[in-house]
Amino acid sequence: MPVVKLSAEFVRNAVCTEGKKKDNYYDSTITGFIVEVRSTGGKTYALRYKDQHGRQIQHKIGDAKSITFDKARNAAKVLRSQVVLGDSPAEQRKSKKDVPTLAEFCSERYIPFIKGYKRSWKNDDSLLRNHLLPPLGTYRMNEITQIMVADLHHGMRANGFASGMANRVLVLLKYIFNLAIKWEVPDVKVNPAVDVKLYEATARERYLSIEETQRLLEQLEKSKNTQLKYIAPLLLLLGCRKRELLDSRWEEFDLERRSWRIPMSKSGKARHVPLSLSALEILRQLPRWEGCPYVIPNPDTRLPFVQMHRAWDNARKAAGLPDVRMHDLRHSMASNMVNSGRSIYEVAKVLGHSQLKTTQRYAHLSQETLLAAVDAAASNVPWLPAAAEKTPA
């Protein structure tokens, strides 16, 4: 292991000893700084040192054809100072190589993790494939910056996506990085989504009046989908989510006790839905098929409907209600409960909300209810004449 004063000229003229595969020339001024000269003519700068465990490490600096001697020497000085301070440049380089790309982390760790507990994991998978991974998937997680995340978030709005959709993507990315930090993924120390501000989402409120409900029910009776005339009224009477009803089984219903036990709701817990007398009447009218456990299956397959958008779209348009979604039936049920004098706590219990804040967006009061409320308040003010007592002058 010859020790020499390495210089640009020495490296340029150095050759491998005949009969050997390589020679290592050590610099006399920077401890561990070497140039490896191979029989093939290749030359590489490196720094040799012993790590904290006493193991000899050779940390590559660069090929002599790609990096000048002066730059290699300066790099060797920096690396040597790190070694003196107790760091291991090779371990740092390995750590950086171990940082996964966002796509790798999601496919290898995130998706397998949420499959074990999250019923809606396919929604996350769809958001990743369609919105997050195309622009960010190839970047290593420690390369993704707050500016990149903000550009993605704002870009979705600029491309016509609703603020709610843009927010969902941002929240998902924030959750993914929180898990990466919690799981101590190498060199992932900062969550680039944490300080990107969410858009203020405006909740869409659409409630059916009695007259609109009647028009819709009339069109449902004419639908080619013979189950739709049962599905929509039950959604309106039960206040459940569409998927909960479509996937329901008869074993979950206790018609005697007027109760429906949904084994796994959106909150991840089982919940009980009370059955009104009107809901019971519809349930008793439902057609049944031998050996079919589902309450309202597709008559052709005897399995839950995958989708029924065309039949629903035809019915709502024929009723003059093209903007009404199936989920608005759930909104309307909550509104009807509030307008009937039921408390917000009762509505939350029926809808299966764990937070009252979620229920409040459904708590729509009709104009008639509000007018009755202000009239009732006015009648308790003694110095104002009651409307009924007013007589023409």
C-alpha cells in the first residue's frame, strides 16, 4: 500500500502494477484518501476509514474521469472531518439509498397496512393512482417539498376539480407522511403536506320538499329497475348510506323489535338503525328469492347492485330533479327529523355520526318551521299586538 503525495499529475500518470488487478495509492496528507488504479485503466477516488465498530469502510468519492483531483481532494477533506466527528459517510449514503420513492412506500407499506383495517382502502388506492402518484410517485420521500405539494393541491383546483376532492388528496398525502415518520422510514423527518392550507369546502345542501318527493316516487314506480322503487324510499326513511342498504342482509334485521344492525358502518363500528312503521311496510313488500340473503339484490344476479346510475338518472330527470343525488335522500331524512321537532342528538344517533359537527350540516330547517319559530317568539312579547288581534282602521 504505497503512500504518496497525491496530485493531479500523479493520478494522470499512475498505472497498475503488471500482473495485479489494482493498486491503491494513499495520500500522505489526508488520512485515508486514496486513488484506486485498475489494470483496465480505470481510476477511482475514495476515502478509507474505520467506523465506530472498527470495520474498515471504503467510501467512493468519484471516478477520475468524472471528477477533478481538486474536487476529489476537497470532498475527501469534508468526509474525513465527518469521520473524526464520529459520523459514517458510507452509512449516510446507504441511508439515502434506502429512502423509498412515494410509489414504493405506498405499494409496499401503505396499501398493505390500510387493507387490514380500512374498509374504504380502495378509495385511497384510486386517489393515489389518479392524483398523487402520477406527479410525485417517482420522487424519493425526502425529496418531496412543501412547494411541490402546494402546486399539486392548487393545480387540481385549476384543472376543474372540486375543493373537496383537492382536500381529500392533500389529507391522504399528509397521513401517508405521518405514517412514514412514525415508522422511522430512513431520512423522512418532515411532512411536506402539514402546512399546506386546506380549501374551505362548501357543503352541498339539497333537501327534497314534500312535493318533490312525491314527483320522484311517481317516476320510480315507472323505472325499468324494479328494485329502485324500494331502494329510494328506504334511503329516505332510514337515513342510511346507499352502500349500507345495498349490501344489507336479512339476518341483520329484527322486524319484531324494529331494528336493523349494520355490522360495519363508515365509522368502523356496528350501529343500530330504528325502523319506522313505514319502513317496516316497505320491507315486508320486498320480493324474496330462495337462498338469497340480500335484502334488495339485483334480480338478475341475486347479488348486491354494483351501480344503478342510469336508472336513477332517468327517474330524477323525469321528475324534474336532475340535481338530486341518492345521498340527498339521507340529507332529506335528517332535515325531516329536525323539522318534526327531533333534537340534533337524536338525528346524530340515527345517522350514525360520532360528532355533532357532522350532523349539523344536515340540520336544515324549512322556511315554514322558521316562520313558526319567530311567530312563537313574537307572541311572548307583551307590548306587541298579536297578528291575529289586528283589525283594519
